[in-house]
Amino acid sequence: MDVTLTADDLAFRDEVRAFFHDEFPEDIREKQDRGIPLDREDMVRFQQLLHKKGWAGVNWPVEYGGTGWNIVQKYIFSSEMAMANAPEIVPFGLGMVGPVIYTFGNEEQKQKFLPDILASKVWWCQGYSEPGSGSDLASLKTKADLDGDEWVINGTKTWTTLGQYADWIFCLVRTSSDVARRQEGISFILVDMQSPGLTVNPIITIEGGHEVNEIHFENVRVPVGNLVGEEGKGWTYGKVLLEHERTGTAGVHRSAFRLEKLREQAATSVRGGEPLANDNNFMRKIAAVEVELKALEFTELRTLAAVSSGKAPGAESSILKFKGTEIQQAIDTLFMEAAGYYALPFVPQQFRFDYPEDEFIGEGSETKTALKYFNYRKASIYGGSNEIQRNIVAKHVLGL
Amino acid sequence: MDFSLNDIQSMLLDSVQKFIANDYDFDKRQSYSDSEQGFSSEVWTTFAELGWTAIPFDEEDGGIGGGPIDLMIVMEQFGRGMIVEPYLANIVLAGGVLRRVATTEQKSQWLEPLIGGELQAALAFVEPQGRYDIANITTTADSDGDDWVISGTKSVVFNGGNARLLIVPARTGGDPSDNDGITLFAVDTGADGINVRSYKTVDGHQAADISFDDVRIPDANRLGDVGAGFATLDAVIDDATLAVCAEAVGIMRILTEKTVEYSKNRVQFGVPIGSFQALQHRMVDMFTACEQTYSLLVWASMTASAGGDEAKRAVSAIKYQVGTVGRKVGEEAVQLHGGMGVTWELDVAHYFKRLTAIGQILGNADLHLDRLAVN
């Protein structure tokens, strides 16, 4: 047993650290530090910077332009990226559809889609959930009927994150109802967002923001070549994707960074006449979350070590999802508690570059804490709710 | 990044697992625990023969030079086997002091027979008023010519009733709770002025309250420098804390396994109770608690050899975890076993009691969380 970094690892860490220090655009850094939301162009610019360095396809194999990094390098990269407060890589292209295409797609699809995904030239979004199919995803009703050499899609997808920016959407659709199990007959299909009959409607979430959308398909025609892998096997592809995805959703480095910030803030902010750090109750809550997070960091490392020794990420990765999001939400709660009264003002517009400084209400991001808290209640719901994750562990790990 | 065991560690794990599977079932454990001395001398001799009593000691002292990971492996299995033999008291606590500060002569006098399994020892680090503050020592040692005269009271000394050798931290200077002024002494329990009141503890182990009334010992029995015992004591207590946490992980895991198994077999309303989602999620949380606690244990064991602030934080983190989610796992195991869970007959009840006892010793969850909360 040993987690000591080798000289090579340390050199790699220094290289990554230097990259984020020297080449991370100053305006994006400032937005991140001040809690100003990034726009589409910011995110694309950041990812293209990673691409230029050869670091966009973190998990991708070298043959498709990926980094080919080992788990230690991925771990270091993720940690340095979080500590630099860099934006997270938007997962839909690089983390989701890319791996499905290079794993299950045909040569033509690989050539057509992978380079643009890697270069963040095309923005992807995800069409899984439906108004009637949340946790019970296999009940999905959006269907694709074959008509000549085209699939004709009808139905509604929902909770499509950043769909308003997207050029393409990957969907799970029903291509056959004549099946023994509901999980069969579902296919994985790629759709151009410009297709006639496709409309995007915004959904405003609890904190007032526009992140997610409802997407309607009315006789949307898609070439047969856009179906990935075998017809009717989409569920399997989607599941593989989700398991891989979950190993990354623990967000331990991001949470570690935020806890560090919270401790700093508690030590310096003097609301109430003295630093919050003097409040032992509050500091004990921070410490308790830190213990959980440290445990999760090692649980994730143990999972990754198992994966790198050839084992598939199994149902245990569900633990990473529900513990990781519980910790994220606990941190959001602590930030809100730290803000006291100043969690109340609802002035999201002041988190803009050009907002006049003398009209700013509260200190730093105080007035965003409640909004973040409300927004992040989504974390225990998305990606398979935390209850579904517990069902998965009960069934596949405990054999219940 | 490597979480696998090396060859020696795998052999060690294998030998402890085999011993427990073949020679240490629950009924035997209970009979050893119920005996007058509270453990089996025969088993203790076997531990020595198998080399387990030699693990943390240097090769030149007759040990095998093992580290925190080796100890973690053994203690986790001892948890699973619910071992009552006083490994913690002899090897981790008393042995931990001896290996750090004993002179060559002192080692041949006490450490050699300790490793050989012939000497029972204990570290009397708790005082009635001290609670979890190991520096809060009012027992005094006064210099008198070439001798020291010790007076005071020690409480809940693990293995105190069986120990021939007592290691006694006493105050030779400073005020109660000062780190400076604590000196460690080796005391033969046969010495005049010692009164030992031994008793069983709720977890099937044994301990004693011991008073010292002008107990006279030669300066040759002083362990380490005068007034400088705290650092040793502190390091040994950290070792012991890590060791009982490893034991706790073993208990948590076996309790979770037994609960899952029971829920598959216990039929109510015509179906196994494990088919109820309300119970499934609780067992998933038990399983998760085991994984998370083992993760902290791995971190703490890896960090322990390096020492420093991070090692201390790691010890507090794992002990806090064991004191909170560990206790919860014990409570859930009992709850999910229903009425059977609260019977003396079922092993689950005894695992639960040991897990609870571990939460009570060497600093409880509150104390360790307080240490972590400091900015």
C-alpha cells in the first residue's frame, strides 16, 4: 500500500499547476473567483485551451486524441484544476457522447464526430429523461420509426442541461416495442439540433436560472447512419456511460477546494463582530464534512485503482455519486449558514462583470449562497437519484 | 497508487484468518471471556508462536519490524474474530512504550518476555479525573535517594488484573494537565503498596482500577528521561487509537455481512425482510459506512509512518468516524436483527458491545471532532 507520488508524478503536477497558473485566461479566472456565471463562449474558450495542450480528452484513449493518462495523472489533473478554481469540463461531449462513439460507434461516426467533440467545436446535450420517465428511465416513450433510410422521432426529452447552447443532442429512443424486457428496444441516436420539428423550451429552476430545457421532437427526421452501435442496445451503452460517469461525479477535489475557501472565509469574515471561526459549533460542522470528504477521496482512489488493474467500475461507483453529492450539498448548506441574513437578498444580476461596485449588496458571494444551495438540491436528483443509487448497491453489491 | 498488500502482509492476513476460522469460534471466545483471567493463555502462546506478538518491534529487539499497515491488517481481523486476548494492552500499549524508550537492559528484562508471550503487561494511562486528557495526571513519583516513590490511582487499566508489569505515567513535576513533568515507570504489580481491583468490562474484555500507596521502585525502572514521558505516551496512544479503529472496521464489516445475510433468510409477511426497500437502503448505508471508514483507516495507516500534523489529524478523523458511523452500524445491525439482536445468545450483540466500547475509549467522537475543528 502506497500513495506517495513519484518524481515523475511530481513533475507532472508542476506542469499542470504551471499551465493553470500561466495560461488560464485572466477574465475567466476573475469570473470564477467572483462567482460570475460563465457564458457559452467562456466555456468553449477554456476547453479549446485544454485541447490545444492535448488535455481535453482526459479519459480518452490516445488513438482518438486522448491523454492516455494513468489514474494518478488523472487524479493530479483533477486536483490541480479544482485548486485553480478552473471551470469544470462540460461533460456531455467529452465525458459522455465521445466515449460512447469511440467505444460503440462505427468508423464513419468516429471520423465525423470525434474530432469536433475533442476540439469543443460542437456543443452536445443529453436527451435521456422524459416528463413521464425520471427514475424509471426504461419507461421512456420517445420513439423513432424507420422510414426509408431515415428515423422519424416523436416525443419529449426534459432536464436537458445547457440544451439552449447545443448543436447536437444524443438521445435514448424506443425503436421497438416488441421486446421481452423494457430495457431492450431502446437505441442510442444522434440528432442535429437544427433539424426541422425540434424545439427547445427553457425550464427555469428554483433559484431563477436557466440551465435546463425541455426538447420536443415532432416528426424529426434523422439519417439511419446516426444510430450508434446496434439497434435496440442503447440501454446497455447508456448504462456503461453512467457507470463511468459516476466515478467522476464524486467531485472530491472541487469539494476540498470549497471547504478550504469556507475555512478561510470563516477566519476572516467578521459579521457579528468576530470571526465565524470562533464559533465552535460551526467549525465542528466543517470538520465533520472534511472527514467524510477525506474518506470519499480514498474510496474513489480505491475504486480507480481497481479499475486501472482491469476491473470494470461496478455498482460501487454508485457510492461515489450519492456520497459525493451529499457532501456537495452539505458544503452549500454551510456557505449559506455562514452568510446569515445576507443569504436573503435576491439580486443575481449583480454577479455580472459590469455591475456598479457601489450598488453591490453583501460581501463577496454571500448573496449567492442560498441560490447555490437551492440550485444544488438537483445534485441528489440527477444522474440517477440517490435513492436509485442505493437501489443499485442493494441489488448488485449486497445481492438483495 | 497501490492499495494491494505485499507478500508478507498477505501471508499475515492469511494466517490470522485461518486461525480465527479454525480455532476461534464464537463459543470459544465466550468461554475464554467468561474464564477468570478473561482470555486464553493457550491462545496467547499461539499468538507468540505465530509471531504476531513480535509485529511492531524492531528486528534487533526480537521483533519483525512491521509497520502501521501490518498492525491494521491484524487488528481488523481481530475485530472480525472478536478476539479477547489482550493484544492492545500488551503489544500496542505497554510494548509501544518499551520499544520507544526502554534501554537495552530494560528491553531484555521486559520486552523480550513480552514478545515471547511469557509476560503480561499493561499501560496505566487513565486516571479517574482525567477523562480523555492523557496529560491530566495526578499520580506522583517523588525521588528518594536512588528510588522513586509512587502514589496515586489509575482507572480502567486494560489487562490490569493480569499484568505482572505495569507501565505507570506519574508526575515528577508541573501541574496536572501539563505536558511537561510526566515520567514513565515500570512497576511490578507484586510490589508493596499496590492494590489491584480487577473486573470484566461490558465488551467481554477485562480491566482494573489500581491504587499506589507509597510504592517504592528503583531508578533502574524509570523508562525514558525524567519529565519527558508525554511525547512517548502521546505517540503510543495514537498507535492504540489507530489499532482499535482497525478492529472497529473489522467489526463493522462483519456486522454488515451478518445483517445482509440475516435479511435474506428471515421471512416475515411471506417474504425475506431484505426485499423491503426501507431496510435495503439502511443496509446500503451500513455498507457505505464500512467502505468510508476503511478508506480513512487506509489513509491514517499510510500517514502514521510519516508522523506529523497530518498523522494526528488522520487519527482523529478515523476515531471520530468510528465513534459516529461505527456506532450507527452497530445499532442498525441490532435493529435489523429484531428481538434476536438484543439477546446474549447472538454474536451480533457482542460485536455491538465491543464496537460501542471502542467508541468510549481513547477519546470519544466529540473530542476528536473538536481537535479537527480547530482552524
